[in-house]
Amino acid sequence: MQLDTDTAGASNGQNAQNNEHNGDSSRNSVAIVGLGHHYPPYTNALEDLRGYLAKFCDMETPAIKKLLQVNRNTGIKERPTIIARDDPLFNRSEPPTIADLDHIFRTRAVDLVAKACRKAIADWGGTAAGITHTVAASSTSAGSPGYDLLVNEKLGIRPETQRLLLGGIGCAGGLATIRTAATIANDATLRGRPARILGFACDLTSTNVRCDLKMLVENPEETKVSMALFSDAAAAFVLCNSRGLEDPERAIYSILDWESGILPGTQKHEQCLPDPLGFRSFMGPDLADITSNASAPMLSRMLGRNAWQRQDGYKELEAADFDWALHPAGLAVLDKVRESMELGDGQLRASFDVYESKGNSSCPTVLIVLDRLRRIGEGRDNVVACSFGPGLCIEMIAMKRLQGE
């Protein structure tokens, strides 16, 4: 399957790295200098789903039986959620509306995101007043002004700070924020300006539970697994160009290059569409095969054009030379990508760790994987991050691990 790709990172990445070979890397470096994430206080354990379903559903329908089977076999220990199990809004006979869910996002989710952002800013060592741009993503928040403005106000970010909100890309949103932030940082470098960019991502999937139940009742023969896989979370990062980074020792990952694209003819395989009760999400059974087949061509294209991985006397890099921060869309996706890319057990350790401990939190998850990867011991210098979203779209970013060298 041929990709329609964005290769904007090619010239930026290659030019920067060619300058590095010429001893002039300081003017072109773009790096993640702070990371943070935050989960909500409530959790759904394995048996909690059964109890909730029994309140509203016929437990003997094929769809419910299949959902419970998937729930037993996900390998996820617990799934954080922003709603308590006894929350009256989600336990009454009349389900909450999408307006109710929007209010929850603009209050509880904004608080969650602010906590993740404060962790990232503290990790960087700067202050909210020093942020020059914000880039945010979500697929479970709608309306204007966007939730990013509410987060900025809560953090005390200056009103003249430039802001950008990404939507419609689902689980790919985390890496899309990094890609967009890196593009902004490169532009600022060319203009001789500092860039200190706060990126953040948040999705609330638990609030769609009554919408999910409605779909199960309407289609009792269909399989819907989102309630067994998804959790709630927020994640954030700070990315700087060299003019905005006062202490290079704080850099965590250097951004080398990126690719993004769509897989034509695959829109039906993953969707998240609005409904009066929330968002109707769908993940097709062929998702693992499609995403794993798309990973190798994109990596090959990105590696094949870059000077940073073709130094004199060194072999060209390949998949086995990287630690992978792969978005853990599900156990099948992780296993399929590991098999298709011929990765060793340790190369996806951070992705498996996040998935098994907290599940799939949609767009912030890959940022959480990157945060986890730097904290689980020594690894490879080179890192590739990859995620997928509705479209189907794919995001891939090549990085170099800096902390701990």
C-alpha cells in the first residue's frame, strides 16, 4: 500500500545534520527538554466492566460476550478513568449528552492537562512565562475556544503566546504535536528567534461509555472493544531550538527527522465520529495488519535520505538499531509491528510497559511511552517513535537519546 506522505522534515533534518557534520550543529538543534504526564485518580480493573455492563445491557448478546472475552485477554492491569464508578451522571437511566461530556472536558480534563504540563515545565527547569508557543491535540474535545486556551490560562502562559490546536487525528495526535512543534522551532531558528514550545495532548475515552453501550444495543452482533482497551490521560512536553535552550544538558531527545502520511483507502478501519451521546469510535479487525505493513516502508524512506545515519565508517541504520516508542494501540498491533520489523524483545519494552499497566489513552499515550523509555534503564542511542490514527494516518519521528550519554 502506497503512502501519501509529508516529508517536510526531510530538508530540515538533513540540512541540520549536514551542518552538524560541518561542526555547526548548535544553530540547528531542536530537542525535547521536558516531559510529563498525569493519569486521573480513578481506575477500571478487570471485573469493573462486567458490573457496569450488567446495569444497562443484556449480558447474553454476542457483542457483550465478545467484549468481555476481549476484556479478559487484553493483558491490561488497570485503566485510569476520569469518572468514578458511582458517578451519578453515568449511572442514571438517562445517558449524559455530548454537552455534558464537553463540560467535563473543559473542567476535569483541563485540570488533568495542567498537571501534566506543570510536570513537563518543571522537568525542563523553566517557567510558564518563558513559553513562546503552545501546540495541543485532542480528538474528544470540540468547540471554540479550544481547550488549549483554557489550559494556557490555568498555567499563566502569556496571552501573546502563539497557540495551535490539532484535531481529527486520534491516537496520532501526540507525535503530530512534536512534528508541528519541531517545524515551528526550525522556522524560529531561521528567523533568528528563540522557540520554547509547550506541547500537550489529552483524550477522555471513558466519558463515551454510554455512547459505546448505545452502539452495542443497536448492533448486538458486532464487536466493539474500545471499553476494554482505552483509558484517560494527559501528557506534555517542552521542545526548544538552540536559541531557546539555556542549558543543553537538560535536553532529553534531539529531533532528527520525521514523516507523516495517510494510507489511502483505509478510512473505514478507524473512525471517531460525533454523536448526541459522545463520540462513536470504531477500530477494524485488520488494523494490526495494516499498520504493521506501513511501518517498514516509512522507516526505510526516512532513513534512506538522511546524512545523520550515514556517517563515514558506519553502516546504515535499520529497525534493529533503534529503541521503539510505538503507540500501544492494542496487543495485536504491538505484536504485529514487532514481528514485521523483526525487533528484539527489549526494543518495545516501554510500549509494552505502558500498555500493560495503563492501557491505550489515545493521543497522549506515545508521549507517555517516550517519558517511560528514558526512565527504564540504558538503551539504544537512536529512538524511533511511531503512532497511527484515523485516516488511517501514520506519524513517525527519528530521535537521538541525549540524557544519560
